[in-house]
Amino acid sequence: MQIRSSGGIAAWLMLMLLAAAGCGGKSAAPAATMPPAAPYSFANFNCLPAEAVKDSGNTLAYDLADQAPGEDSFAHDYAVQCIKMITQMPDAVYLQMTQTTALQGRQNADWTVDTAALRTQMASLPPMTDVTLSASWTYHPDNGLDVIITVKK
């Protein structure tokens, strides 16, 4: 019985490993790629009233006060809940807004939106970059609570 040199076996094993790894001539199939993340835009959310979206989707202006007489309270409450969800508005900011008095003047707050977490709640959203939102609001007994939320650049 004759023993072959280990060099030939080693070369054969190397060729087999390279072929299995996709390095043996044929190229491996391209990996599926995610589309590039789009900038965060309020225009991506169909739960918002169209008249509230401004500046090509970079600004949201909404009256968060109680609805006016004759206004559909369900539509108003739905819009407020939508705003809180899509902006990931912290509870502390929402409480500050709802407890602002007329004497306090314009108030401000900033926070970051984790768009990956938002997409787990709303699967139909396109991939978007994380963003910092800036809110300013004012309250007057005659006008209610007016809120402006903008995408910080």
C-alpha cells in the first residue's frame, strides 16, 4: 500500500473550500439590499390632516386644543394620537403642552425619533433616517393650544 503525499490532499481540500465559499469562478448571488433611508417627513403619514403638513413635510402645525363646537371629536382625537405616535412625543412633553398657561408664553422641547422602532408599529413606512424634532407651542384661553413641530436639520 502506497501513501500519497499530503500536499495533493491539502490542495484538493483548499479547492473544495474555495468552491463552497463561492470563490471558485462563479460569483455568489448578490445579497438583498435595503433601499436607502429617506429623510423623515410628516408627508409619509396618512393619519395626519393634510392641512397640518407644511414645508414639504418638514413641519407639522396643529391645534391640539379641544375640538370646536360641531367638530368631529373622533377625528380630532385620532389626529392627536397619530401625532403623538409618529413623533414619538415623550409623555413629559405632552404633559407640558397640555398644562401650559397663557402667562408662560411660547414653550419649546426637542427629542429624537427612533424610526426603526416607529417602523415596527407602522410596517408600511419606508426606511427613514432617525431625526430630532423640535416642538414649540403656545396656549391662550380663546385660541387653545397651538403646536408646531419641525424636523431639525
